[in-house]
Amino acid sequence: MMVWIAHEAGRELLGAVPPGVQVEVCADAAAFPSDPAAVRFWVPPFLATVRAAGQLPRFPKLGAVQLLSAGADAWVGQVPPGVALCDARGVHDKPVAEWVLGAAIGAFRRFPDFVRAQEREEWAIKAYAPTRELTGKKVLIVGAGSIGRAIEQHMAPFGVEITRVARTARPGADVHGVDELPRLLPYAEVVVLVVPLTDLTRGLVDAAFLAAMPDGALLVNAARGPVVDTDALVGELASGRLSAAMDVTDPEPLPAGHPLWRLPNAFITPHAAGTVAGLLPRAYGLVGDQIRRFVFGEPLINQVSEGY
């Protein structure tokens, strides 16, 4: 059975593969190492784009696509019937939670301002009022999956008050539905986005959503850029009423000259929340387990359904 993986290092990180499994490295979805018609299990390159998903017709024997990303938006609706699409749920929980925590603290403590002062070689403490802090804030986490739970765990030592929101309410788990956002947003000092990009979440954060957030609130986007209406966000940030920390943007990459770059209350990182040194060992631990499940006819985990 032919398996394609995206990283040479993955060969060792997979662990033992069953007899008869042949592993090849396909690091670029546009440069195949052999005939894709023989491939049964494909691990596309990390953050593979719609262009990679468009190659699927060349894989007539494909049985499973195992993504290295937690999001599957580029692949939903592209995978043929009978082919399992699996995401990397669990792999990115702690790194993304770290980024959310760091971004929230950095935004509140005005780290970007101090970095700019450092570039000017300016000891600027006299120019700044006392900064805000994360400690004790009311935090609304929109996306109550495994990443949302990890964020909650990372923030717990700061004495924050967490409110959870998911696609639908889960009363027994103290999770609200998205239909309750208009009622919840006015009390949220921090709003964290960790939802997948689907037809239901595209443009979720629009002008009305942002207007419902209280003055001085912080929006943290660790989801996907199109979850937020960029024009509406620019308008709110330009007014100075809100601030934002974002690892994703729409468009992405954010082009030079875009107004988001110039807003002092926008803290931007280049889709780097999950890019950490421990990524590959965690990711290929999952991949190895999935390959063994596939070969032995066991159910695959993390199968994507309805975009999740």
C-alpha cells in the first residue's frame, strides 16, 4: 500500500508501519514523487491550499486524506465520496493556546508599542500610561472544541471568567450557542475566535458583532481570516474603540499597504500560532496511528463532518 507524507522527518516519527506499507515523501503538492494513482493514504503538506485539494482527481485509489492542520476548509467538498477526510484535531491545541495567551497578554501590555520604541532606541516608559492586564478579565471563547478547552486551561491561572460558545448550546457542559452571541458580547472584555471556517462561520464577526463588544475589548483571532469581516474590523480599530490580535487575516497573506498594518491597536502574526518545534512529532504520531488504523480496517479518528 502506498502512503505519501509531507516531511522526510515523518518517516521516523510514524513509528512502526504494517508490512506492505510503502512510504514516500511528497513535500510539494505540485511535484509528485511518483504516480499518484497508486496512493491509498495521503498526508498533504501542512496548510496545503485549494490547489492541493484540486489534485484529488489524480488519486483514483485514495482511501484517506490525513491533514496536518486543525482546519479542513480548503478540503471540505473537494474529497470524493468514499474517501475519509481527517484533520489534526489535538495536535495544535497547546501551541495555539500558547499563542492566544501570549497574544492577549502582548496586546494588553502593549508589547508592540514597546517593540517599536526599541527599534527607535527610545526608552519610552514616560510616554505610556499604565497598561491593562489579562488578569481577571471576562473571556468569551467562540469555539468550544479541543483548542478552546486548551485555551481555557492556559488562561485559568490568570483568574479569568470564561464563557464558552459553540455552534449549538450544550447546557450540561455550560456551553452557549452562537445564537446567544448578541446577549453575551456586551460583557466580554476578550473575545477569542477558534471556530473552523464553514458557511456558517464565514463573516460571523461582522459590524454588528463588533459593535456589540464593549469599549476597550480585545478580539483575538486564531481561527481563519474570513471568519472576520475585514472592512468592519478596520473601521472599529481605526476608531480606537477596540483592539485586536490576529494570527490570520483576510486576505492572507496580508499585502503590503493594507490598512491593518498601520493600525497601532492591531497585533498581527503571520499564521504562526501552530508552527512550533514540537509540531512534527505530535503530527506524525497521529499520522502513524491513522495509517495503522487504515491498514487494519479500524475506524479513523478526527473524521471531518459538516466542516468540523
